[in-house]
Amino acid sequence: MTKAGFLGFIFLLFSFGFAIFSGLDKKSIKEIEKTFGTADFKLEPISIQEEINSILPMKIAPENLYKIKTSDALLGYAFWNQAPSKTAMFDYLVIFDDSLKIINVKVLVYREDYGGEIGSNRWLKQFIGKSRADRIKAGENIDVISGATISVNSMTREMDNLLQSIEILKTKDQI
């Protein structure tokens, strides 16, 4: 391999390496522990059939949707993803109970100087209690935040697409 070829390979490796989801990290695990009040659980990745995934508003990969189980019960589900802000992506976690109602939402990493207010518990609590039957939209049933318009719209759109996808997955017996 030539030096130029090697450098090209390294460039591609770094370019695409950062786009790969890392899935549930330590922050996510701690948030799940806090939500359910136990560290005694296991995460089981959920694989979605490709033909069903192709019709979802939000594509689901095994590294971002998990069942949360104890040895004898299903506690709920965890969904991890990234969403765009103005110039970067932010990481977020959504935790559902066993009936697929949102019980916790957390912005794990926000990489911008502006718009980080979407990570506040006060703003995120608007999503708590929403379920697969709900539709949500910024400015209608989700408050907007001055100075964080792009992030608010992005997070709200992500949550709405997630809830619609969860509805389809439930009706197709995928979860």
C-alpha cells in the first residue's frame, strides 16, 4: 500500500469512526439505574426486521434500542440516539416503562455553545408520560426555547418520530 493510500485509509477510518453510534455508555447505564432504582438489570438489544425498519419514521438499529430486564421481569426499554443541533450532533436517551410510556428523557452530551437549555430537566419533563399514541410538536404541545430553536425543533421531531416508530413496532409485534 502506498503512503497516499494508507493516509486515505486512515482519513476514512477517522471520518466514519465518529459517525458510528457508541450505544449505551456509562452515563446511560447510570440513568437507567436511577430511573428504575436498581443496578440489577441486563440490556437486550432489539433487532428489527429490515422490511419493517424501512417503513419507520426513525430507523432503529440494534445498538440503539434495548429491552431492560431483570432475571424475572421486563422493566422497560431504552432508546439511545443522536440528533442534529445547529452545527453538531447531541446524544440523548429515552427510557420507557414496560407499557412503552416515556418515564425519563436525558440529553447526555450537548456539543454546542447555544441551545443546551434543551438538556434541562424542566424542559425535558414535557415528554414524560407520552406514549406511542401521542403526537408532539414544538410550539403546540411542547414549549419552545428562545435561542434554542434548532435544538428544540430537532429534539421534538426526534421524539415524535420515535413515538410513531414505537407504535408501528408494537403493532407489528417487534417489541
